[in-house]
Amino acid sequence: MVDIDAVLVKALQQLWLNNIPSKVSIFGWRLFLEKLPTRDALYRK
């Protein structure tokens, strides 16, 4: 069985090492960590 945290770490490393715009990297990072500023999350803040 594969450890989910290890898969997440590998995905995040690949995200930052690719030659893509930083705003895309930041969006992907927030998406993986479930930290996107949704309307519901912003309302709770």
C-alpha cells in the first residue's frame, strides 16, 4: 500500500520543479492542500 503523504510530497515536489508559471504552481499547491479560497471558506473567515 502506498502512503498518501508520500504521494502528496512527491506531487508537490514535481509541481515546484516543473517549468510552469508561479501562479499555476501556487494554485496547484493550494489545490493539493485543500486551501483554495472558496466562497464558503472566505465567509467563515
